[in-house]
Amino acid sequence: MIERMHTGQRMSKIVKHNGTVYLCGQVGKAEDGIKEQTAECLARVEALLAEAGSSKEQILQAIVWVSDMKYFAEMNEVWDAWVPEGHAPARACGEAKLARPELLVEVIVTAACD
């Protein structure tokens, strides 16, 4: 069975299937800098995972897009402080043009759930 949560015409924020949670991409507040945007999108990821019956300790894979690789080190400072020790997921990070030029980072995660 597939369960979709916060579903609109274009996407669902959460999709659950066979013990796996898929989240749509999360971004921060466009007026903030890279560290603040990263912290905000990770807080949103954490809240959606909790709603879906999962947690950041259960993240299987993360895909991180930054608008410019010059933000890589600063984004990683926030990421590294957020990921629980011993629970780092498989992760990819690349540079991409995001939906709006003010957005500096987007995080997409897949996690296990109970």
C-alpha cells in the first residue's frame, strides 16, 4: 500500500511504501544565508520524518543540491552537526540551479520507517 501525505496537484510532501519514507525536496527561507537555509531545511526534514514515523537516525539516502559549490563547506558544517554520530546516510551533493535564485540549498531524503 502507498500512503501519500500533504498531497497537492504537483507533489506529496511525504510518500510511504513498504517501510520506506520518501520526502520531497526541502529548502529554507530564501532571505537567509547558506547556513540558515541548511538548518531550516534539515529542521523541515526532521519534522516530516517524525510525522511519517521515522527519524534522522533512519535516513538511508540524502541528495543535497547547492546553488554554487562555494557553499559546500558551510553547508557541511551544519549537516555534520545535524547528523547523529554513527548514522550518516549514503549521500550525494551536487551543484544545481534551484527553483528560485535566492534558494541556496535543497535536501531530498529517503528513510526507513516503522
